Amino acid sequence: MSADRLAHTASEAVSVAAEVGQPVALKVCSPDILHKSDAGGVKLGLAGRKQVADAFKAIMDNAARHREDADIRGCVVSPMADTGVEVIVGTKIDPQFGPVIMFGIGGILVEVVKDVSFRVLPISRMAPYKMMREIKSFPILDGVRGRQPVDQEAIAQLLLKISEIIEAYPQIQEMDLNPVIVHESGLTIVDVRIILKKKWKKGQNNKRKSPV
């Protein structure tokens, strides 16, 4: 079960941080701010009442400056994840191929590095392993310069699960899991963004016409 909690005020963030354990990360919660880091909406490695409270106030100020009309609901307080290799998993609707899934090296530099692999959905049981080996950074996953390999089986199971989710929920337009921190055993999904198709946003798909 996720230990993440939403805090609406600085004092609430301090209380939540004490409950979930420290250090913690704070992330702005707003449907109008998709790229939290770009908006100054993320603070990491926070410990102690003052650090947490100051970070909450700074995030709220940054978010308001980033977009004045944003619906800002507070900050998500999360325990800091263990170290590992940051990867990204994403899906979108391609105009030619339909739903596709992406895997690659993640984090804030994903758009710069662009070391990713794609498959049309749904994927086969072996596709995740092939996708991992297709990226240039695969040696990082497999262990390099004395480092232990990360849990590639956990990555494969995540990709297969996302494939199942997209197949089961056609209302999803895009999904981004970034970063996903992969450890020697297991992984931690740090941030998720899901965008629904417009007709589901407007509620058109939820309305049934009565028979005449």
C-alpha cells in the first residue's frame, strides 16, 4: 500500500511527514501542472519540521507563479525512495498504430537523452525483455563497473501490467510513469501522470440515451 498522503497546509505536511517517516519528498498536487519539476513543484530529502514547512510554502508559491489560474490542491507527502536506476514507462495513442508503450531511461533528462524503445500494445510476454535490451543504456540495467544488476523481472512485470491496464481502460489517452526507480530487488513508482481522452473528460461516455 502506498504511504503517500495529501497535505493541504504546511502544518498538515509536517504532521504527515512525521507519520510516514523521514526524509520525505513533497510534490505539488494540481491537475493543471503536469510537469511538476519545471514548475518548482518538487522538493526532495526533507527532514525536520522547518524543512518540510518551508518546502511546502515554497512549492505553493512556485506553483502559483507558474500558473496563476491553476487548481492547486496542496502537496503530496511521500517517503523518499531507495536509490536505484531511474527508468520511464509511458503509453500514448499513435495516429497510425494505435496504443503504443515506451520504455527507457527516465528522470528529468528523459527528453534530452531520448534512450527509449517502443512496442504496439498489447505486448507479448517476451516483449519487455527485448525492449530493455534495445536501449543503449541496457548495460546500466545489467550491472556495469562492479554494480549489481537491477531487477529486470520487476520491469518486465510492470510493462505487462501497464499493457493490461491500457487494454482494459480505453479511455486512457496517455500514461507516464516517471521516474520508476528500479532496485536490485523490486522497484518504486515515484510519479504517475494519466490523461483521459476528451470524450471521457466531458462525461459523454458515461451517459446512456434512453430508448425512445
